[in-house]
Amino acid sequence: MHFKVDPTVEIPACIDIRTGYDKRAEHADDDFRFGKIGRKAYDRLGDLRQEGADAYKRCFTERAPKQPSFRSNPAGTIPAVCRAQ
């Protein structure tokens, strides 16, 4: 479930963290698919996409309250931290 928050709170550093994990996951998928690494090596990498999502949420939860757009939400609106993807 996602909630709409205006203005949207986006934190580039957190997005970069998730993007980095996603790139590593894509690279691992390609390496496995093209036989560059075996199943054991692939399995040892774990779920990089989930790790990235978790790291993003930790980053967002820590940094969002410090953002001006987060602090300026009118009373009664849903906090931006609920928007963490």
C-alpha cells in the first residue's frame, strides 16, 4: 500500500543505494544466465534486490524527517515515511 504525499520526498542518496543493489543483482543474473558463475556462487549472493530495498528504507527512514518538504506537511496528512518503497 502506498500513500500520496505532496510534495514528494525523494532523497537521491537513498535512491543511489537502491540503484547500486539493483545493478549488482542484474549483473549477477546476467553472469549466471551466461554461465560466468555457477548456481552456488549465485546463491551466495543472496537476494540483492531485497537487500537494496531494505537499505533504501533504512536510509529513507533516517533522512526523510530532515527534509524541508517532510517537515512542512500540514497537520493530518500521512507522513512521508509511509511512502518508503
